[in-house]
Amino acid sequence: MVSAAAVGVVGLTGFRLLRGSDEPYLQSPFPPGFRWGTATSAFQIEGATREDGRGPSIWDTFARLPGKIRDGANADVADDHYHLYKEDVALMKAMGVQTYRFSIAWPRLFPEGRGMPNPKGIAFYQRLLDVLLANDIKPYVTLYHWDLPQALQDRGGWEQRDTAQAFADYAGYVAREVGDRVGHFFTLNEMRSFIDSGYGTGVFAPGLTLSKAARNQARHHAVLAHGLGVQAVRACARTGVRVGPAENIKIALPDIETRKNVRAAEEATRDMNAPFLTVILEGHYTDGYLKATGADAPRFTGADLKTISTPVDFVGINVYGPGAYVRARTREAGYAEMPLPASYPHMKSPWLGFAPEALYWAPRFLQKLWDVKEIYITENGTSATDKPAKDGRVDDLDRVLFLRVRGYFAWSLLDNFEWTDGYGTRFGLHYVDFQTLKRTPKLSALFYKDVIARNALV
């Protein structure tokens, strides 16, 4: 508990002091109308990978390659959300969330990636949307969350410029079919992740290790797909639809928060996002990026850049931890990255640093660098090895501590197929027994419910 005296000492503005039968405590309210939600992706929760005409995705193929997924797991069943979606919407309703961000599976709608659509595929999402709206939960739809149809990968995937146009055609179809019920569309989720890890290091589907030049060209095709997708959604959905990207911004943090170091962190954040958010929001590749890539720079036209920078209505950022800590150089302009010590605190996943300040600086830099007026935290959460106690409770205290500084689309509604980690790493607010598929609210779900009800952190 925080004493009343502490309020005067630290000068906490915007806090309310609450009193009850216990000691007083502080409440930090969010703005009126702030929307709380949770998020999932189709491949991680839906299952039913061979039902109702769904075609294979690159992740279906990748998960069957020996050694790619921990314990040889796959997402054939996952959370079986395809059949249990009504139960999952009830979980959201019980938490009091007002919004739900979910992705549509491209191969469920277009088994071959393009051509004739699968009517049973779009019908599932129409049913889901109807149930969400009946429960006063506003849908935010992600059009692409990594599950490229395998048929398109067989023709070159994101290495091919034509995949960008195929995405736009798919996006336009979705906007026509559900645009009467969806007001917000995210184009592509985490371009950096599915390109750099799927076509660069090869640790994600489709598992390729391309040359730097080929990888940079694939990056270009992804941001081009974003621009074409924005145009397609606006052309095909109802008037007033809003659309933007959802990118895992690489955020640089000042090692010590002096003015010079903060400016250095801003500069570093712009540079670190050069092939993705920076080109989308500025309309050109930075000189530094083109110089650094040299002969490996992507090939592009002026028309490409105009399409890529089609104005967006908002920007979604996935924030999990810092991309780097930096400080200003003393004798020259620029910044220097600071190495992380071995003792740097992190969560269950080694890449997930415990750095609450990342969520503070990420939207600030986004607004400062690119004057973004509407920002969503589209993903934020933490991994853990959650296990039920003998009484059935799941007291994920580490996630509660992590969520104290978090808001909006908490990742994730459910424990799910966590990509290459399979089912051993859990991010959900609800525990899933993958043998019975029973859902159990964790302590974090109860904590999040209280935050939503108060519209405040306590």
C-alpha cells in the first residue's frame, strides 16, 4: 500500500486517493472512452485446419518439419476456437472487455491464396462477428497474422511482388463481406517478425535463410502489401472504415533519461524501424538504411513509395520490451547502443525483457517522430509456465506484475499454440488444458477485469 504522505512527496498528478476499510490506496484513471480489449490470432487458436474447405498455410507445413516446433507440436486443434468461439466470447464478456482483436485466416477464405473464395470460410467469421456484436464487444480485425496460404509460398511467397497484390485482393474481399460489421482493420501484423524470422534467420515459417538482398526485397513487398491493403479496404468497405498497420515497433530506450539521451533514443527508434514503420509513415527509405544496405537495398519505384505511404487512420504497435538501450555520443551527433548485461531481467521467453518503460516511450516516440494522432497498443503481454494449483486456481502473479503498467489489447485471451515454442509457453489470461480444452480464468484475468471495471490502475 502507498501512504497518503507519499502522494505529497512525489507529487502524483492525475491520481485519486481511495479510502475503504483498509489503508488508502492510489487510483490512476484512464481517459473516458479508453477501450480495453484482448487479442488472438487465427492460427494460434482456431484449430480445424482441415475443416470446411480451409487450405494449408505455411505454418501448417512448417510445424511438420522435424525440429522446428518444440516437442513436435502443431496447431491442428490448438484451442479449437473454430468450434468453441461462443464460449470464448463469453470469457471476454465475463472480463468486461469492450474490444477484441482477432485475425482472419487467409487460407480459410482462399485455400489457393487467390481465385474463388471459400463461402464456408467467410461464414465462420460472420458468425463470430454476430456473437461479438450481440455481446457489445467491438471487433478489430487483423487481415494477416503470418498464415500465408501454402499455395502462394509455392509460387515464391513474400519474395514475389505478386503476393502483395494477392493480399490486396484478399483484403478487399474481406472488407466487402464483413465491412458492415467491422469499423477497424489492421493490415499486416508484425512485418518485421514474419519477414526477418521467416525469410532471414529461418526460425519461423516458411523457414528460409535468404541473402540480404532477397530478404530486403521481401521486406519491401510486405510494406507494399500494407499500402495496397489500405487502399483495398477503403475501396471495398463501408464509408468511415478505419485502417492501419500493427507492427512490433523496435523501440530504443534512453539508458539514463537526460534530454540528449532521449533525443538519441528518438533517432535510434527511427533508424531501427527504417524498412517498416518509418517508410510507411515517411514515404521514403531513410538515407541511412539505403547506405547501410548498399548493393543489397530493395528495388522500388516512386509509385511504390506513394502506395506504401498511403495515409493511415491509426497505428497499432506491439510492445513487449526494448529493442535497445542507447545514449548520446559525446563528441558527435548520433547514439551508441548499450550492451545488455547477463543479469538483465526478463520473463519466461528470453527475448521478453521486463522493461515497463518501453510502453511509456513507444507511443511518445511514435507521436513525436511521425505525428501519429491515434495509437493502439495492439499486443502486450508476457510468457510464463503457468500451472493450476491443487484447488484449480492459476495464480500467475508474474503476469499480474507485468500487466500493472499495461492496457488495451492484452495478449492473449487464451493460452495457445505459441509458434515455435508449441504449447509449453503460455501467454493467456485464461489457462487452457490442451487435453480437455477446458478454459480457466487465471489471476491475471481477474486483475484485468478489475482494471477494466475501474478504467484505472490501482
